[in-house]
Amino acid sequence: MTSLQAAPILTDHGVERVLRRAEMGHGISRSGALSILRFAPLTGLLESASALRNRVKGRTISFSKKVFIPLTNLCRDRCGYCTFRRDPEDAGAHFMSPEEVLHVATEARKAGCKEALFSLGDQPERAFSEAADFLSAQRHRTTLSYLADMTSTTLRETGLLPHSNPGVMPAADLAALKRSNASLGLMLESVSERLLHRGASHWQAPDKAPRLRLKTIEDAGRSRIPFTTGLLVGIGETLEETVDTLLAIREIHERYGHIQEVIIQNFRAKPATRMAAQPEPSSEAFLRVVAVSRLTLGGETNIQAPPNLSAPDYGRLLNAGINDWGGISPVTPDFINPEFGWPQISALRATTESAGFQLRERLAIYPEFVGQSEFIAEELKPYLARMADADGYAIPAEVPVA
């Protein structure tokens, strides 16, 4: 991020005026968002973000009980911070078979999970013959086609609602995946083209080009798909680029109304990566971005920040205006960030309730979208009818849903 001293001087009165307008839901400009990100006192910034969240969203904080299914860790991209991806010759490189997928999903169903989160590398068949050979043996040409097959099988055989996060997706694949996925996702991360340059975080990662990711998010909007996106904070972006990324998300959602969730995720440095020595964003810097995200995107937006990446004091994120903890799995680790275990749901509930909020379980599709027929494929409607309560949240586990 840029230095806070790099910004032009703004009076305290000007900052306060921007905060009050944003808190009341009157919107915020690029210059206003930059001003409060740089200069607003942290306490006042958090208070405004929390007040907006409380006024529009109330005192409910949601989460999803999920299983993490890493369909493949082969990936043609080489992001500077990633420990998930593998080349075929690397230890642990893997493509899950249909039998493995169903075994994990079935065990998760027994444990009361309702969401199957499919994560995978981006287009490995374009880089590795081994990936192409595996797909051919499964009678598929692309990883996205195989993913559509596996999410359809998981839905049909286990009743878990799939949510897939496979990277850049062409419009035809989005349409195919909609038939078996309650929602889809693609982290925008940043609109910065600089991060594609040699040595930067997205160098050697062609699928991280902002124009490609923005197109996927827009195509999902045209296809009326409930969609998750978000920012990755601390990977070399400037404050201006942080705000521009938020505004790009806001603009797309204003046109299509399909972004069900925005994740604000903090970079964590990991050994054996190019960015192992990259400084992580401080707790204060990250809280500022989360709060400005709430004020920029508005009170209606569902904003999530992963608790495991801010442990042990993840409860502070509630002060920054989030209203969702994301997916928590009782059966599998966070394969993208295995170094940072998810909190126990009981601990998450205790933290949430001690701050004066109610914790409620949601599905892979947010409550606001459950009642909107155009966002739900016909194949999914019978499952949602059994799994969602009158408010669109998940029916408690003790109530049969299968």
C-alpha cells in the first residue's frame, strides 16, 4: 500500500462530512473513499461502518457450514503468494476422482454440512499434458466441464449445495455451472495491471488479468448467477487501487444486482513462495480497508472477512462492519490457507454473541437471493425448498432436509 503521507491534506471537518454521508447510505465518491481510508481516525471509521451495517443488516452475522473439495491443485498460474498450486511432478499434486469427490461430500453430509465448496486451479489442461490426460480419461476436455459434472453429481447424490470458485470462466461454462451450483465465485483481488509485471504478485499468472476477471463477473451478472468476489489486501496494491477495485465491484453490481458477497481477505506471507518476505498488512490497516469497503459498497452488501486469517482477535472484524464469517468446515481444512485453521463453530458463536450479535447459518446462496427465482436454476429449486427456512437461512441441522 502507499504511504499515508502521500495523500493531499484534508481537514478533519471534510473527513467527518464524508463519514457521515457514507454512514447514512448517501454514497461515497472515489476521492471521499480515499480520504477516509487515509485520514479518518480509526475509531470513527469503525463506528461509521458498524452503524451502517447495524442500520441496514441488523444484528445478525451469518456463516455457512461447508466442506472444502479441492478438485485439483494443478494450475497454470504462478501467483507469488500461493501454496495451493502444484505442477504435476510436485509432491501432493492431485486431481480428485469422482469416487474421491463423492466420499468427501458424503462424509460432510453426515456431519451436517450444507455447502460443498469446490476450489481448483485455473485451466491446468492448457499447461500440463497430465491434466489433459486425466480429463480425457473422465471423458472431458476441460477442467470446467469436469467440474460441472462433479457439482451435478454431488448435488444429486448428497444434497449438498455446490459453490464453485474455479477461476476465469467463459459465459458458456457459467451457464452450465449455474444448473448445479447455488452460487459461483471469483476473487477480483485487484484491478491493478501493475501486479502482472515481472516480480509482482500476479507475474506469471495470466488468469489474474483484471480485464478477464471483470468480464467473468459481468458475464455472471448477465446470466443471473449469485456471485461472490472480493479483494486481496496487501499484495502490492496502492490505496488508490484498493478504492478502484471496490468501485469496479460496486459498478458491476449496480448494473446486474448479482453480487451476493464481497470478501475482504488479508494477505498472509507463506514460506517457500516468492512473497515469503512481503510484509503483511497490519491489523489496523486491514480494519481500515474492511470499514471503507462497507462504507463504499453500502449497507445492503454482504461483506465477509475470513476469521482464520485474523486469529486470534478476529472478533475485531465485527467492529469494521462485516456481516458474514464465510464458510467454516467441521471436516476439512482450508486447503488454500492450511496454515490457518478455522475456528470451531462453538467458538465463533461465542465470539459473535459476546459482541452482541446473533450467529445464523446460511446456505451457499445468501438469503436475499433464495426468493429470487431468476437467480436459481430449476434443478436447484427442490433442494432449496427443503433446506431454506422462511427467512432464507439454513434450516437447523436437527431438522431433516434430505
